[in-house]
Amino acid sequence: GQNIDQPTEMTATEGAIVQINCTYQTSGFNGLFWYQQHAGEAPTFLSYNVLDGLEEKGRFSSFLSRSKGYSYLLLKELQMKDSASYLCAVPVTGGFKTIFGAGTRLFVKA
Amino acid sequence: KAGVTQTPRYLIKTRGQQVTLSCSPISGHRSVSWYQQTPGQGLQFLFEYFSETQRNKGNFPGRFSGRQFSNSRSEMNVSTLELGDSALYLCASRLTPGTGNTGELFFGEGSRLTVL
């Protein structure tokens, strides 16, 4: 079957770095997405990894290890506006379905 | 370019009633998927449509159904509503994954359904 695990909540301090982990079990692999969702808003796309390694995009980076079924999202220079839920998502092999982890709620404190 | 539009944004129904939710995808996006979001369960996949055909379906009872029209607009219907159907229903559209695009989902703001 398909399963995605992420921590439920994390707290970090403004200006710091935080790493949000995601482990997944899938039959086949077609890439991994990270989405950000602020309270009361729609999820928005952050990053996509299909090959092993680190993808950097400004203050946000995402890492993938396919052999370990593991990814992380790294947020640098945290700002208060980064307080949100971060969702790890994996498309199912064969297409036309993406499954999501339950999400990690990040609280950024001053 | 306009984003994904969902209507209505909020609605209140009573048990046993039925509801229809509408989704207009981004122009050019032919895949439309639906998700149920609740605080305890996160985003649960309902179904995905492409070219007016349901291509995949999640583990929901037959009370949950949907369809897609020739202009890619989609509707979902929930019949015989139960209290547990109270949730945020999110629609997302995407380009078919291929050269030059990752197939990421673009979400609408959602329809918040409350069942009393």
C-alpha cells in the first residue's frame, strides 16, 4: 500500500532553520511534492523532487533519497509568515491520484 | 490567468440531504481532482477526472460521486449526508505531467460543508 508519515507539529524561532521530515512507502515512484497551507487557505506548491539530492529555491530547499523513502523540507531564515502546515505528497504510479501526508504544523515564534 | 474556482464557498445542510459542489479549473488544465480535508485526517483523495472520465477513486462510499464536463469543469455530489461529511472539500487542477511540467496541483479555496 501507500503510506506517508510526517511529524504532527514543530516549533521554531524566527531567523532559525527548521527541517521537516517525510517518509513514504509506495509501489513505484513518480516524484515527491511539498505544499504549504496557511490556516484557512488552499495548499500551494513549494517543491518537487524526482531525483536524489537537494533542490534549492530561495529560503526553501527539499531533499530526496529514493533508496530510503525519505525526504525533508528545509526552511532557512524563518519568518513569522512561515507559520503554516507543510504537506508531503506522492503521486501514485499509473497517475491520476496523489496521496498526502497528514501535514506538519509549523509554529514560528518571535 | 484565473485560478481554480470553487462554488459555493460555504454551505450548511442537514443530515439526509444531498449537496453538489462545483469546480472550474485553470484554463488549459484537463485533470481535476477532489479531496476531503478534515482536522484529524488531512487531505483524503476522493477522485480524479481527465477528459470527462473518472480515472481513479479513493476509499469513499458510493454516496460520493462526481463528473467532469467537456469544458473540464467538474462537480461532485454527496447524497444522504451524514454528520461525518462535515469537511473542507478541495478541488485541484493540473496539467498532465510531461515534458516541462511536474504536474503539481493547483488548489481552489475549497467549499466548507457543515452537516447539522
